[in-house]
Amino acid sequence: MKFQISDAESHRAKIPHEIFLTNLIGNHILWFIAALGMAKTYWQPLALVPLFSVALLVYTLWRARLSRQRDSWFVMCHWQICAGRSRIFIIMLMLAVTVSALGWVAYSRFGLMKEAVYALIGGLGILPIMVTVLVLILMESDALHQAALHKLPDRIAGRYPNPGVPVVEEEALQD
């Protein structure tokens, strides 16, 4: 649905998506690849990737909770969209950490070959993260575009009832 809101409100609604995309593209892709190239000499830039990511994810969840009392309805809805996707990403990161820990235990305690551990971590840990990052980038880019067009998915508009913001046009948007 498209709503009648101001451009300033539309700009505020884009902020959570920009933060999340910065984490996904800037941190998990660009910075990670750059830091990985220097990892043998300097490990510290690589260690900043999870620290920066956790900080942005925690901020997004905290700010989404705060937006329920502080922001306008349209802005709050976009924070909730971003918080839901942040939770999905957190679950995927926890899965990768769990698989890595299990791989380490299998190698150190049960004598699993190093190559088998790499296959386990790569196939069950890193590959799902890469696919999730790609899908979340596409979804967040679309949500950013929807915020610019003053739109919300019907599912979100139904979940958080409209307090009286005029609807400009009704159309079925997929989330």
C-alpha cells in the first residue's frame, strides 16, 4: 500500500534499511574481503568485522524497540521490517558459529581430518551465510525503494494497524 506521508518521514523510514545494507555490503562483503587479504600479516582488521556487525545488529534491534514509542507509524513499521531481518541474520550467524565450534571439537577431540572440517564449515556454515546475505541484500534494497515510494507491504500494514495515515493507492506488495 502507498501512504500519504511527507518526504521527511520517507527519509527517516529509509534509515534502518541503509544501516542494515551498510552492515551487509560494507562490512560483511567489502571490509571482510579486504581484511581477509591482510589476515596473515594483520589479524585486527578481520576481527573488526564481527564486532562492527554485532554493534549494528544490536543497535537495529534496540532502535526498532524504541521506535514503537518514539517514531511515526510509517517509520516504526520500517524499523520493524529491518529488525525482523536482523533477527534472521543473527540466527544465521549463530548457526555458523555453532557449526564452526562443532568442527573444532570434531577436529581436536575426535580426530576428524582437517579437510573434512573445512568442508563441514564451508558447506554448513559459510555457504548458508553467503546465500542469506545475498537474499537479505535484495530484500533490504527493495524495502529501501518502498520507503522512498511511501509504500509498505500489506503484511506489515496489517500487523501494525494504521492509526489514520491516508492510503493513496491499494496494491498487493510482497514482502
